[in-house]
Amino acid sequence: MRNFLTLLQKELTESLRNGKWIWLPIAIILIGISQPITTYYMPQILESAGNLPEGAVIEIPTPSGEEVLASTLGQFGTIGTLLFVLGSMSAISMERQNSSLTLVMVRPVSPFQYIASKWAAQLIIALVSFIASYVLVWYYTNLLFNPVDWKLMLSSLGIYSLWILFIISVTTLGGTLLKASSGIAGISISLLAVLSVSSGLFTRFMEWSPTNLRSHASGVLMNGELLDNGLIVIITTVGLSLLFVLFATFNFKRFEQF
């Protein structure tokens, strides 16, 4: 346990030094708060853009606060997913390339402790970034639109956080399969994209897919409860995430010789 905490502290400190604690939260926050602000000022934006007939009146129905938060989760589901992958893709590959991995593993550190510390550190950074962004989005949504119950906000936040857990687990596994950061990002994004497309095309057979977490998080906001099969999706996501971490440990132990 002491070795794991030491490695975790090391990883968090390195992330602070290389700026990941700065650029990732800022990027996620900007993506988040842009949604309620843009939605609120959309009529003025369209009017200032010009090219409208003289006397034209722009009338856009005002969305509810719940709809604004749900649309923000959609933003996180695209650009946010890419940022989370890019932020964690080099966690393992960087040390494999600069040979510092050898210096770590010659010490009494098990492969599981090493992989788990990398996974936990990247997950902490990603979750802190997402939580900070989502809370700010909730604040601006309450300010510009109707107030959203904080219980609904926290419920949707918790459900969507499981999607981030899955992203980090997939990227961690990719870090043990390939050494190039670009390859890790490619294989991680490809797997997530295939799951997302399959869930859309084969809805009946992909009800368990972790990509459905975004719909369930939005469903909690709109309906106040999970959609059908929500519990199955949550259990599957957690189970697959832990399985990927274990498989990453096995793969790391198999191919890295010290």
C-alpha cells in the first residue's frame, strides 16, 4: 500500500509539473460553460451574424435548465472524451520511451501497484476537471435559466463520472499494448467509437454498453430517475473498467522484462 501511495503521489506531482493539472481543467471548463452561455445568447449571436431579411424576428424557445445540462453532457461526450484520452495516453508510454520505467521497476514495486497508480492518478485529474466544469455549468444554468435541483445535478454527475472511469481504463490498457502515444490514442478512440456506433446501430443488443451512460445521465436530469437497464449499464461499466485494469497489469507484466 505504501508503494502504491508513493507512486500515486509521484504521478500527481509530475502531472503538476508538466502542466496537466492546468490545461486539462481549463479546457474542460471552457467546453462546459460555453454551452449555457452560447445557448442563452444564441438570438443575439444570430442577429449579429447578419444575412437575415429585413424585419426578420428570431424566436428560439428557451430551453429548461435540465435540457441545458443534458446538452452539456453531449458536449463532454465528444470533445471531452478526446481530451481525456489525450490527457492520459502518455502516462505509461512516456516512461517506457525515456527508460525511466526501468528505474522504477527495479525497486520493490509490483506491476499492479505501478498500473494502479497510473490509472488512479489519471482518473483523479480527469474527475477533478469534470466536476469543476460541471459545477460551474450548473451555476451558470441556474443563473441564466431555471434552477436545477442539486440532487439531479449530483446524480447525473455521478453517472457520467463512470463514463470517464471507463475512458481512463481503456486508455490505460492501450498504454500497455503500444509504446507510441499516437497509437495509444488511436486504439483507445477507435474502441470507444466502435462501442458508440454499435450502441446506436444495435440498440437492442447493446443495452449494456458503457456508451449509454450519457443517455442515462441525461435521463436522470429530464425524468428524475434512471432509464431502463440503467443499473445493468452501471454494473457493466464498473466491471469492464476493473477488468481492463487487471488485463493491463497482466499485459504489462508479460511484456516488460526487468
